[in-house]
Amino acid sequence: MNKNEKILSSQFFEMLGSIAEQLITKRTAICLGKDMGIELNPKAKNYFSFVIRPAELPENMAMLSLLSDVSSYIESNKGCVYTLFINFPKIEGTLYKNFLSIILSHEICHFVFLYELFTRLDENTDNSIHEKFINIINQNMSGKKLKENTHNMTTNELDNYSMQELIKNLEKFSSNEHFTNGVDSQIDYKSFFYDFLGHLDSLLKKI
């Protein structure tokens, strides 16, 4: 991995396209490996999976995102799953695609930060990369650590919002501080967020 390689928002457009198309047709999505596009780091594509599932969430919550360490369930599998749960009834209506674009743009920014952290590591083996990455996450993620009931995977809660809360605080929630928790970053996440939003707006008009 070249930890000095510049990360561009356009590198994630293919991944966004794959996710958006799946969501519009079946309201679930999974993106891993080659589905993440040709421009992303090969090791990162093998390390991360991005999954979206429909879910009934409490109160007015529209979405919940989790990062799970797969090795805490299958020791030999050194990788992480980013799971986004969406309460679709909370975003249905005439603004459905707009709300979906905001949620996906926001969550992909969280994913980009994880990707940035991972690609900056310079360890030689998969085991050492995984251990170092998980240590960084545990030290810097402010969300709750929980156990996923199904697989007993060690999990960090990243986000949970109502749609109203996300829109009301859009500027705050698209800042670098929100996505990085103060960790040094070479990315302007607000710029990435609006790049993703524009790309999805154009894409969803065609689906």
C-alpha cells in the first residue's frame, strides 16, 4: 500500500453506484471486492465489506451504522464489515431519493475515513495490519462498543440519527471533526460529502 497516495472522491463513485442501484431495486445492498470499483486499493477491497439492510429502528431513528471486526467471530478472517441499517418507512415519500442520497453520502464519508486509516498503515502482514487498524479504531471511535447478537462480533456504533436531525445538522455532520474524531486526515470531508451528493443526485435520476 502506498500510504502517501492521494485519495479522491471519484474513486468511490463506482461503489456508490453499485449500492444505489441495489437499494432502489431491492432495498438491500452488499458491496465488497471488485464491486467497490477498480480505483480502490486492492487490500482494502479485500478487507472491508459494506452492507445495507432494512431495519425497524426505535423511535424516529432513520439509520444506524456499525463497524464489526469479523475476526472476533472467525479468527482467521481478518477484516471488517460496515453495516448500515435503514428504517425505510421513515424516509419514504416524494423526497425518498433525496433522503437516500443524503444518508449514503454521509455514510460513505465515514467509510472513506476508515479506508484512509487503513491505507495509511505500512505493516507487511495481514495480521499486523488488522491488529493495528482495530487498535486505532478502538482508541479513536467515540461510539459505543457492542456485541452483535447474531455472530457475537465486536462492533463499534458509528452513527444513529433521525432524518430530521441529520438534515438540521447537515453542516456540522459533514465537517472533518465529525468524521475523523480529531484524527489527522488529508481529506476535506465536507467537499467529499457534496461530491457524493451531487453524483448520487445525478445517478438516482436515471434509476
